[in-house]
Amino acid sequence: MNKNQLRNKYRDLRETLSSEEVEKRSLKIANQLLELPVWELSFYHIFLSIKEKKEVDTEAILHVLQGKDKNVVLSKADFKTGSLTNYLLTDNTKINVNSWGIPEPEGGIEIKPEQIEVVFVPLLAFDQKGSRVGYGKGFYDRFLSHCSIDVIKIGLSLFEVEEEISDVTKNDVPLDYCVTPEKIYNFKNL
Ligand SMILES: Nc1nc2c(c(=O)[nH]1)N(C=O)[C@@H](CNc1ccc(C(=O)N[C@@H](CCC(=O)O)C(=O)O)cc1)CN2
Ligand SMILES: Nc1ncnc2c1ncn2[C@@H]1O[C@H](COP(=O)(O)OP(=O)(O)OP(=O)(O)O)[C@@H](O)[C@H]1O
């Protein structure tokens, strides 16, 4: 299927989940993440979930990161330029929900993409090669293209893998891992 078909399919599939089911699956994802060999690093980027869209709830992951004393990096989206600006999460960080329903930091200590070592990536669908589909504005592809080549990209998905995204382009940055409630997909060395 192509990206647009997959967007429609997974938007509909998300709608079928109750919020309890989203919570249950999100907790399973958070638990599975503990098995990945990615916990010796320092700077971790995480997205804060858009509640109305039934995204993976990242709150438990945020608690894991804080429990491990990691530097947590949150982003603020600029819809005019399609870019993300990253800020360190501190005790003083004010979080506001923007007009798209995304909880975002007001500002603070800016972190450059090259400093980030692990990125948890939101998505609607992913395939067996680690390609992904998001909401279609290219925010994450642009952001990841500015990160270090060693950055570890971990997709989080409430649903299992698709066979193939047929219209992948050179701008699409593939995932290293994708974690679902049931499985860890490893795309490194594919
Ligand atoms: N939690 C979270 N934060 C994120 C992302 C994400 O996917 N999840 N993004 C990942 O790139 C960026 C924001 N991307 C977005 C891109 C498009 C729309 C958007 O067009 N929304 C429309 C309809 C689209 C739809 O429902 O699919 C709308 O709300 O009307 C929203 C966010 C940055 N922050
Ligand atoms: N590195 C980049 N530089 C410039 N434009 C880009 C880049 N990456 C993607 N784009 C553009 O962004 C648009 C959307 O890309 P795509 O459909 O892959 O988004 P997506 O991966 O679904 O969304 P997101 O990354 O926001 O979750 C495309 O028109 C694409 O050309």
C-alpha cells in the first residue's frame, strides 16, 4: 500500500481502540523498550502524545527515562517551516497544548539535533524494512536528517508491521527498531 492508503487505514484502526486499550498497549510498549540495548546513552528525544488521536501514550516511557536520570528532550513544531526545535525537559519546563493538540515545551535550553542519541518516533504505520508513515508533513524526516548518523531511531506502534510502503523516497529516514505491544522489530543490518 502507499502512504496515503496506510494513513487512512491506520487512522481508522486507531479509532476502533478504546482509551483503555490504548493505555494497555502503551504500557506493553514501555515494558518492551526495557529490553532494547539503548540504555547506556544520555540524550533521549520523546514525543508527548496527542490524546485525541489515540497515539501511543508515552507517559510511562517518560517516567522510565526520568527514573534512569536521562536527559529528556522534547520538541516544539513550527508548522510554517515544518521544523522541530528541541528543548531539554527540566523542573521549570512549562508544557502547553498547541492548536494541533500537541503538548509542547514553551522554550528553555535548546538542544541541537546532533546532541540527541536516541529518538522515539511517532508513526501511523511501518513496514518490514523499517520505513514509516506519519501524518504527512515530513517533520520527523527533516528532523532526523539533521541528527547524527549514529542516532538510534525507535518507532512506537500500537499495531503490527505492514509488508511494504510502496512509495518510500530518499527523504524517508528508516527506523532502527520498532516496538509494538507484542514485538520488537530490529531493522539494523537489514
Ligand atoms: N505527539 C506527536 N507530536 C508530534 C508529531 C506526532 O506525530 N505526534 N509530529 C510528527 O510529525 C509532528 C507534528 N505533526 C503533525 C502533522 C500534521 C498534523 C495534522 O495535519 N493534523 C490534522 C489532520 C491530520 C490527521 O488527523 O491525520 C488535524 O489535526 O486536523 C498534526 C501534527 C511533531 N510533533
Ligand atoms: N529532509 C527533508 N527535506 C525537505 N523536505 C522533506 C524532507 N523529508 C520529507 N520532506 C517532505 O515532507 C513531505 C512529507 O513527507 P512524508 O509523506 O514522508 O511525511 P511523514 O513521514 O508521513 O510525516 P512526519 O515525518 O511528519 O511524521 C514530503 O513532501 C517530503 O518531500
